[in-house]
Amino acid sequence: MIGFLLIGLIAGWLAGRMMRGQGFGLLGNLVLGMVGAFVGGFALRMIGFHAAGLIAELITATIGAVMLLVLGRVLKQA
């Protein structure tokens, strides 16, 4: 569980760096990374990919966090 939280925190930070100016601040991005870990895992499992290993889990969580950042940006504009 602690490992999952750490991966989520790192993923949130990475997503915030990738989407410069589109994030929710450091704390918001860290929380977003933890939620993004769930979202990314679910989304990638739906298309048949499974994360195996630390790097794959980090990539999956980062993809989920970026997806949530993009969704947040779209909702902000609406």
C-alpha cells in the first residue's frame, strides 16, 4: 500500500511537469497522481495491458494522472 502511494505521488509530480501550466499545484498534482494510478490501471486493463514491475506501474499511474489533468482542463473550460 505504501509503495502504491509513493508511485502515485511520483506519477502526480511527473504529470504536473509534463502538463506545465495545466496542473492543480504541487499538492493537487500529488493527490491527482494517486487517483491517476487507479484510473490508469483501469484504463490500460480495459485495452489489454497489465503493468508488471515498478517502472510499468509508474508509467501506468502517470498516464492516468495525465488523463485526469486533461479532463480537469476540459471541465475548467466548460
